[in-house]
Amino acid sequence: MRILATLFAAVVASPAFAASGPFFSLKNTDFVVLLGFILFVLVLMKFKVPGMIGKMLDQRADGIKSELDEARALRDEAQSILASYERKQKEVQDQADRIIATARSDAQAVAEQAKKDLEVSLARRLAAAQEQIASAQSSAERDVRDSAVAVAISVARDIIAKQMTAADGNKLIDAAIADVEAKLH
């Protein structure tokens, strides 16, 4: 109804009244356009197009509102998931740091133990080497002594053989036999 009143006021105040000739004639293009417009508005009112447009706009607004609510809910969920992942990442990082620290301390302990074991092994090998050197030295001394005794006996035999006569040899043999008899009885 308001629209019709507005249209009527527009028609009454129209500059078309200032024109020459009758306004309400089908030969006047302004009047024909006005009639077409009024008819168009009446058809829109008859089929309740403004209500349908309002209803569609309300539905669209409700759809946008629900989409915004859903987007907010998704954003909140994403933020909570992100916070959860950040906590998990921090926990994993802390655990990795603890593992690295433990590995470093274990490696240091193993290195110190290896150093001690190496020192013990070196001391054992040094003692074994010194023992082998002492054994080789005593063996060499024994060999030298045996060789010296053998050489001395050989030289003494040669000297005694050259300087001794058969009678002196018999006297020595008899003295040795008597000495053995005395020790055995």
C-alpha cells in the first residue's frame, strides 16, 4: 500500500504535468511507462516477491551465520589440536634432550672405562714384556755361562792334556776314586 501511495505522489508531482497535451493518454510515453511500472510492481506484490526475497535473504543470513559458527568451532578445534601438537612436540624435544644427555654421559663413562682398561692392559703388557726381558736375560746369562764353562773346560782339558803326563793322570784318578769312596761310606 505504501508503494502505491508513493507511486501516486510521484505521478502527481511529475514534471509530465508541465508538458503540453493530456498526460493520461496512451500516446504519452511517460504515461505508458508509468502504467508498465505500476503493473510490474502489482505483479511483484501479487506473487509476494518482496516477502520471498526477504525470506531468501534471511535464509542466506542464517546459512552464513551457521557457516561462521562452524568456522569458529573448526578454528577452536584447530587451535586445540595445534596446542596439543605443540605440547607433544615439546615433550618429544624434552625426551630427545634427555636421551642425548644420557647418551653423552654413557659415552663419557664408556670412554673413561676404556681408558682405565687400556691403562690396565698396557700395565699388564709392560709387566709381561719386562718378564720376557728378564727371562731372556737370564737365559742369555745361562747360555753365556754354559758356553764359558764349556770353553773353560775345553781349554783346561787342552792345557791339562798338554802339561800332564800319564803318571800324573793316574795319581789324579786314584785320588778321585779315594775321594768318592770316602764320601760314599
